[in-house]
Amino acid sequence: MNDKSQPISKRGNAAPTNSRSDAGEIEAFVRQARALAAAGNGTGRLILSLDATMSRQPTWDLACTLQGEMFDAAGKAGALSVQLVYFRGLGECRSSAFVSDTDTLKQLMTRIDCRSGHTQIGKVLSHTLKQTASAKVNALVYIGDAMEEDADDIAEKAGRLGLLGVPVFVFQEGHDSGAEKVFKDIARLSKGAWFRFDRRAAATLAGLLSAVAVFATGGLEALEARDRPEDRLMIEHLRGGGT
């Protein structure tokens, strides 16, 4: 998407009594302009990973609908490439190529059906480590409801992602307390964020996914510049260590 510069209106000379506030407004404008410029030049790589075991079909269908929000939001902040990673069945864990448009990603997702099996979150984290070793991955999104693996192994990999600057944004469906503890640890150790994935609040989820995409293409500066409620919420979670 081509950037379109916004016209800047000319202001008259300010009265001496307003010089302090004008200086503050100018400083704020300069900060925002720099942030937008940085975001506009960004190219983000984001991995979207989902648990595709049998219980996940309704969530998978919703994710197919919501994923377009990421491209729409990122298009205003920079280029975004998304790779789909999913696991299902007996040890099946697959990844797509990185794609740069919502139609291609949606076509990939709609061809996949959910199958019974155990979680393979460790494979998702290992895959992300491998990907970012060859070319920087800016963020990992994981959507799931259960955790059936070794928590220490998961934590170690999440910590390595954090050291490499790859935050994990975990969206948990349901209220499994064991999964929640591990998911929050993944977010904290990777310097990401944890959220509840509520199918009844699709608009909220869409906003949060768009915030992740903006972060992937322009970082915290881009979120601050866009300054929507979901951006402020994301910033709060990121600065709070994902708790």
C-alpha cells in the first residue's frame, strides 16, 4: 500500500501566553511524525500458529475470518508477511510459506480441517527459533486452549525467543488453569502478552490482532502513533511483561 502524506496546516504566530503549550504540541507532533515514519518503512514477519486439534474447529473458523485484520492494520504501518503454522493429529505440525496478503492466507486456512491429537507447542516454538535464526521474525501469535507437554521445555524455548527479541502473543480459549499458567509463562519469558480468546468478542479479538500486526511492522512506536484502545492495551501488556 502506498503511503499518502497528510497535509500539514499552517499555523499563525502564537501569542506569548501560549508559547509553552505550543512547544509541547510541537514536540508531541515531532515524536508522532518520527514514529509514523519509522513504522511506514517497516517490514514485519509474523508467525500465526494455531492448535488444530479436533476441539478447535470453531476457533479455527473464527481465526480465518479475523486474520484479515492483521493485513489491513499492517498495510498502514508497513509491509507484513505472515506464515501459518498449525499442528493436529498424531505428530503432524506443518508450516506454510510466508505470504503477504489476506486472500492467500485465508485460502491456506480454509483447506485445513481440525483432527484429534495432542498439543505440539514445543514444535511451534522450535520452528520459530529456527525461522528467526535465518531471517528476523518480529512476533509469534499462538491460539490454543490446552497444554499437554513438558512445561520446563516450553519455558526454555520461550526464554530463548525473548532473548532473540521475538515476543509471543498467546490467545487462550477457555479457562484451563494448567494451560493458563504455562501460556502466561510463555508470554512473560518471551516479553510478549497473554489474552483470553473469547469467541463472543470478535471485534475485540480483531482489534488485538491488528495491534499485534502493527507492532510486528513498527514496534511500540507504531502502536503509540496509532493510539487506539487496543494499542494502548497491548502496550500496557508488553510493558507489564505479559501478565
